[in-house]
Amino acid sequence: MSQPQIILLKEGTDTSQGKGQLLSNINACTAVVDTVKTTLGPRGMDKLMVDGQGQVTISNDGATIMKLLDIVHPAAKTLVDIARSQDAEVGDGTTSVVLLAGELLKEVKGYIEEGVSPHVIIRGYRQAARLSINKIKELAIKISKDDKEEFYGLLSKCAATAMSSKLIYSQKEFFTKMVVDAVLSLDQDSLNERLIGIKRVPGGAMQESLLVKGVAFKKTFSYAGFEQQPKAFKNPKVLCLNVELELKAEKDNAEVRVEQVSDYQAIVDAEWQIIFQKLEAIVASGAQVVLSKLPIGDLATQYFADRNIFCAGRVAKDDMDRVIQAVGGSVQTTCSDLRDEFLGTCDSFEERQIGGERYNLFEGCPQAKTCTLVLRGGAEQFIAEVERSLHDAIMIVRRAIKNNLVVAGGGATEMEISKYLRVHSRTIEGKQQLIVGAFAKALEVIPRQLCDNAGFDATDLLNRLRMKHAQPGGTWFGIDVNNETIADNFEAFVWEPALVKTNAIAAATEAACLILSVDETIKNKQSEQPGAGMPRGGMPGRGRGVPRR
Ligand code: ADP
Ligand code: MG
């Protein structure tokens, strides 16, 4: 092994230090931002991405696009990370956060060129971010949960705003209701969005999607005898197992060496005896629907069919977890002690045809802390994007329930904060005044981009917005994308949880400061062997993959 070598240059990497490196990093980030910026807002466009394997993804979601861009520039990768963290923290505002970070960098490019120290800029930006976040918290409007109907309406509005740039917006009434009902059906204390199952069934129209207040999963692999089992029950007892109900001999990889034929017979008999004991115990428990994470073979299937019991083996873990949440009871790992309290129940169980597939549906569940969205649509890519869009909306509704502070969207909040910072900056001495001013200017990128994407005259509308925000009562004025004008977006019900904005500002500032504090890129050639370490594009497993399930 030779001495560790530090190599500064690699093809395409800037070899400069200090100012040159900073400017090159800023340029790289700007290039990335330019790719995603056209997706922002209700009039944003979608991106179609094809990966190395020829897999096609169509998306409007910032985090998904950033992830698939496969960015190799080390500084620009930071932007991928903030999109991902915004996605994990709040679930929406992923394009905005990238755009904001890029704009913060662009605004100070001139100062860097003039030789202003990055530390001055970083200090100014951090201060401005702190001021903005406090101001947003002050401005945000608290919504009351007391009036159920009003609260429902409010959640629908937040969901509609999150969906407004997505494919599903054309069906927004349908989908907002679906999303809000889904979130409200969860346990309101924990609001665990993982208990909202999403199943994709290609075919049909998007309006044929349905919300099952309970659990639905695709019929599992079944053996002979399954056809004779009953497929619908009222108030069935449901038993969930983690037990294999299959003769070992049915598996072809079993190997037993015996000397005599009688020994062999003894083994087979023992095998049968064990499985019959289990089956008898299950029947004695009174269960009518038997689910197992492990296989249920043809002997057991036939046995259950003869006794009017429904069974399904190889149920996926997350489906099983949701069944337990919905019907009650608990997963049993043995059949030796099947007490009544281990079994769950629901109003109805049914195996039903949805599209080209058979589905098992558990409805009217007493615990009802879970639900399932069954999504329909023409193409697989299309349903995948519907799922991502619903995910954003679900996260937003969840946020709105959790901390019920909302602000107006459409650039209204950004303009108000921008004004506030500009006014405040006049009280600051020295260079910091310019930096806080630059931050204020950068915030305007959101309304400007909303205009650009809609084909409006951004200069004119932004001027009018600045004027409005300078007057009392203009706080919530933002872009009205439907009428090419400005409007009070709070009254127009373009609402977003305040958390989307505060988190976006905090994350974008951090990313910008991080990039500004780097003045040299050093590559260690030895850790750059192909195949070694992480795949390009960052950590595996986190955030929204495509496909997600
Ligand atoms: P992100 O990934 O950042 O959420 P979106 O494409 O969802 O990006 O766009 C969000 C932006 O669009 C927000 O600034 C939001 O306020 C704005 N927006 C959403 N709906 C409307 C609307 N009906 N009118 C004006 N602006 C809207
Ligand atoms: Mg959004």
C-alpha cells in the first residue's frame, strides 16, 4: 500500500481554491436548481426521467426528482440532501427548499466576487433566517379544532394546496376528501402515516380509486381447496398467525435418511400428527378467517375449506400489522394456547374483485386505526406519481392536525417576510445590512418562479405584491394563479402549514451556509474505487424511492 494520496483534480472538478472554488460550487448548484425550478407551483411542469435500466418515472416532486438526477458534483449534492430532509421532516415544500437554497447562493455571488468574506455572509444569513422563522411563527394563524366541520374544511384546504401542482389536481375534491378521511381515521395521538396502506391496481380511471376504512391486501398465493372456502363473512373472528401450516415433506428440499420403510412411515405420521394438532386447535378457537405470515399448504387449505374457514398464507408483514391494528388481537406464534382475546373481529370480511386482482378486505373495524387507499389509473408510472402526490397531501394534513398553525401560500408568506427583513435591515449597521437585504431578495424567488411557470409577467406582479405588502392589511397577498393577478391567498384558502415554511427556510439557509464555507474540494482517490462505498446519489433506503413499495 502506498502512502494515502490526496488528489485535487478529477475531470470536471474545479482545481481552484478559495474564491474560484466557491464560485464554481455556486454555479453547479445554480445548474441543478435550473432543472427543478420549472416544476414549482400549480402551473409547474412535470419531469420525465429515465434511469440506466430504462425505468421511467414521471414526477413533480422535488425530492424524487433530485434523487433521480444522480448528481455527482460534491457541493451540489447538498441540495439533494436538503430536499430529502424536507421530505422526511414535513413531506412537502421540497422544490421550494432547493430553489431557495440556490437563490440564496446566487444573491451573494456578486459579494463573493468582490471579495467579501464568506463568514460575513454566513453570519448575516443565519441572522436573517432566525428573524424570518420567528416572524413566521408570529404571523401564523392558529386554527381551532373545536368545530369539527370547520376543522375538516381547513384540512381539506391544506390538502388541496399541497396537491395543486400535481397530476391529481383535476380530481381535487375527490382526492382531498380521500386524504383527509384517511388521516382522520388514524389514531389522532400518534397519527402514524404508515398505517395508511396504499395499494396500486393498474387499470380503470383515477376516480375509481377508493378508500377502504380498514385493511385491504391482494389475495395471497393459494392452494387447491381454496375455491371451496367461503369468501365473505359478517363479524368473523380473525386469527393472525406466524405459524407454518404446511407439511414439511411438501417442500422438496427436505432430506431424511432412514434405514427401514417403517421408520419412514413413522416420520410421515409424526408430521401429519403435528399439523393436525395445530389445525384442530385453530378450528377449536372459533376463528373463521385465518391469516399467516408463513405458508399455508394444500392439506391445511382443504381442511379449512371443509370447515367453512377462510385462510390466507404468506401475508406480508406490513399488511398483517395493519390487520392487527384494525381488528384487534395479536399475532400468535404457536397454536397451543389460542385464547379468545388473541382473536380480532370486524364487521365484514370479503374477498372482492378490484380491477384485474382479487383483494381481501376487512371493513368496519372496531379499532379502525388504519385504512387503505386503493389507487387506480392507466399506467404504472401514473399511479406511482398519484401515490407520491397523495403522500405529500397526507403528510401536510398530518402536520396541520399536529401543529395547527397555517400561513398563506402562493408566495404570500415569502413576500411578507421579505418586506419585514428589508425594513429590519435598515436598522443594522455595516455589511450585514446588505446580506440581510440579499436574503430578503432571495425569498422573492418563490412568487417569481410561480409567475414564470404560469407564464405571467413576474416583474409587474412582484411590484404590485411589494406595494401591497408595504400597506397595512396586505400581509397575505400572493400570486393568484387562476386569474393572473394578486390576491389575498388566506381568503382564497391557499393554505399551508407554517412548518413547511419555517423548515424550508432553516434547511435552505443551512445548505447555503454549508456550501459557502467550503473553499476546496479534496478527493481521495483510493476511496473512489468503482463499486466501493455508497451508491451515487447518497444514502440508500431513506426518503422516497421509486417505486416506493
Ligand atoms: P413543493 O415541492 O415546494 O411543495 P409545489 O410544486 O408543490 O412545490 O409548489 C408549492 C408552491 O405552490 C407553494 O409555494 C405554494 O404556496 C404554491 N401554491 C400551491 N397552490 C397554489 C395556488 N392555488 N395558488 C398559488 N400558489 C399556490
Ligand atoms: Mg408541494
